[in-house]
Amino acid sequence: MLHVLADGRFHSGTELASLLGISRSAVWKHLSALSEFGVELLAVSGKGYRLQRPLQLLDKQQIDRYLEFRVRPLLGELEIHDQIHSTNTHLLEMARQGANNGSVCLAERQTAGKGRRGRTWVSPFGHNIYLSILWRFQGGPAAITGLSLAMGVAVVRALRGFGISEVGLKWPNDIYWRQRKLAGILIEVSGESSGPCHAVMGLGLNVYLPAHEGEGIEQDWVDLHGILAGSIHGKRNWLVGALLNQLLPVLAEYEMYSLGHYLEEWRRYDCMQGKQVDIFMHEQAFSGVVAGIDDQGLLLLKQANGQIRAFASGEVSFRHI
């Protein structure tokens, strides 16, 4: 039914029943279920039903069309779920069952999407990108220090390929546009401390976030629909392909190159350099001006007394601006 309604046009109950080979009452039940699923529907007497906004559902074949030749061998299994608890959690479970390197999980909707520090990632149906990739590393967690920074570089490369020139990186793993959050990265690592490990890289990217869905988000946010004045519509599969074209090679090469290979590019995209910020660590807050990142990927903060302090973790807020 969603594939039929995805064009955004009106379809009568009779037409839907005929196309799907079900009764009119069954059509009504499925439409009600879609509403509970978070899909916004409009019903007009004499016209039928349509979506409030057309959808482009994720499709393996279409995504494959946009993959570069060099990237295809890096891609393992590609799964697309209508609904899932969390793409990251699913791949972590699959990793324990021996899932292939380069396995990718996408979802139209997450019921328990995860952000940093246990936050919920707002995940409405069919509009955004919720993507996770599994990759195995032989050198253990120590070999992938700074991986989230390199993943941020890969995401910015893909977005700049779409003509988004003002996209930048906010330490440690957020993608911003004009000081508003556009995407977030969450990497979860499991395995031996000094032996082989696997990492699941999760990306949540706002393609189109309905205003009512974003009401509960505490920080300023933006979506590609707003940045590109709606011209992103119908390009979600293309965007997934473009992201995989950048993310998979960085994952495949990271143990060989490490963070140093991506540092200068990360610094070019740094959208916090010179900004007055607060950094929150547990119950403590530190104020100062961001002085970039060091060669290990730690955030450097110049405090009022002139001292420069390095942070390996913490919550960075622009609230002084």
C-alpha cells in the first residue's frame, strides 16, 4: 500500500482494493495501521487517500545503481527494514552471529534510535536516513581511535558532493550546517581489548524532518529539505549510495591510514574553531574558546586564563553565542 501511495497522489479505496487484491474494509484497516505507524495521510471524500507528502522508499536496486565500482566489493549484505528498534543494535546482534564485513542496515523508521549519551534519535517514517555499517578490525579498539572523526569527514565529502558548501563538523561526531545539527554519528565497538574487534558505525541524517517531529529536540536542527529548498525530494536512494561511496572506503582503509590521514581535512571542516563554548563533563562545566583538535583528535579549549586544556570526551554547547 505504501508503494502505491508513495507518489503523493489520491487513490480511491476501490482502486487500492483492486490493486492489492483485498477488500475495502481491509484497505481501511491498513490505512489506519499506517497512521499508527507515523505515516501522515489525507482523506478527501470523492477523491480517496493520499500521503501528506510523497515518499521515496529505500530500494536496494536503486541504491546499487549509485554505488561506485571500487565500492561494490566492500559492501556485504544490505538490509532495508520498514521498521526496526535500532539499526546499530541490529548490526551488533548480527556481528555476534558472524555477519559479513561491510554489512549495512537501513531502516525507514526506528522505534529506539540511539544518539550519544543514551539519547533517543528522532526517527519518523520514510523521510530521513538511518544507516549503520559493520566493520571488523584486527588491531583492536586502539587501532581505531578517532574513527568517528574520519567518519565525519566521509559524510561531509558526500554532502558537499550534493552542493552543500557550508556543511561542517562539530567535535566529536556531529555534522552541522550554519550551527544547526544536520546529522550525528554513533560508533559502538565490541571485541577484545588487544585483539580483533568489530565496530558498528551509525549515521542519522535529517533529510526531511516534519516540524512536529522535531519539537522535542533540545538543540537547533536543520534538514536537507530546508537547506536545498526542497530539491532533495526523490533523491534519498541516491544520497544513500553517495554516503556508502565515501564511508566504506574510509572504513576499509582506516587501520592502514589511521586518524592522521584525515586530520587536516577534518580541521578544514571544523565549524567550532574560534567559537566560545561550554563543555560539560558529568557535573562540571568548562568555558572557553575552541582552539581546534590535536593530533590525537582531542578537543583543545583555550580558557580565560590562557591555559589550553585537552578533552577526550564531553558535551559541547554553543549556548554562549
